Amino acid sequence: MSKKDRRKSQLQALKSIDQIAFQQKCFEIEQRLFRSTEWQNSRTVAITISKPPEINTWNIIKRCWEAGKTVVVPKCFPQNRQLIFYELHDFNQLEQSFFNLFEPNPDKSIVIHNDSIELMMVPGLAYTISGYRLGFGGGYYDRLLSTYSGITMSLAFEEQMVDSLPIESFDMKVSTILTEKRRIHCDG
């Protein structure tokens, strides 16, 4: 199955999760994250602003703020397919961008260098237990991860775990995946 076809089928699988199950799964994944040593030991956390049918990250961001952590969120720059992270203190710093994503408004936010990020939450549509992921297309995170040396983690529903994905030479793995049922160590 091509990456394009896999993306389409994964989106359908995610959209088919009923609202009550979705809320319960998000809660269980959040709890697994908050108990993790990666979360507990990180002061600066990079995370995207989710939109359905992705795992809800809004509550995770609020929990970061409550715990006194620095939250950084990415802004996409399509001309060079680059992600730049900005510190987020308040949801009012966000603006709607292309694809109806919520991203930081650069006029209201401060750039945070990738070296300052201790825990990078990497989004995706599908994952293998070895840590490969199928992103939303564009290769933004693969470019970023090729030079990132901090901790990488993905949050996924069990429905996003697949046996295999089409892997290309530039595809980068994450080190840990948390689902509502398990913690997957992808480093071996």
C-alpha cells in the first residue's frame, strides 16, 4: 500500500472511533505520558496543537503549564518545509494557518531553538513497533529529527499501530510510542 493510500485508510480508521471511546483512549494515553520518566524529567516539551481525529493535545499542554514546564509548538514554513518552534504561554498566541492548523503567531511568540527541547512529541498517522511512522506528508518532522538529539516520543491509539509501513531512506524513527494499552520501546 502506498503512503498516500495508507494515510487515507488511517484517517478513516481514526474517524471511526466513537466519541466516548476517543475520550477514554485520550485520557489513558495522557495518564501513561504523565507517569513516564521522560515527561517527569523534561522541562521543555515540544508538542503540536491537535485537530480531530488526532489525539487531543490541548489537555496535555494545559498540564505542562500546570507543572511549570515550557511548552513549545511548531509553525510550518512550507517554502523550505521547515518547522520552527515557538514558546506558548497562552492559547491566544495561536492563529489558524493552512490546512486549518493552529500554529503560533510569530508576532506574539518567541522562537525556541531545537537544542533547548528535551522531549519532542512527534505526531503521525501510523506507527510500527520499531518506531517508524507515517506522517501527514511533507517530511517536516523527518527533516527536523535528522538533526535533533533529544528524546522523541509519539502518542498513538492502538488503531494506529501497523505491522509495516513503506520506509524510505530519509524516514526517521521515534524512540518511544505510548498507546492507551502499552508503552513501546522502539530502540530495541
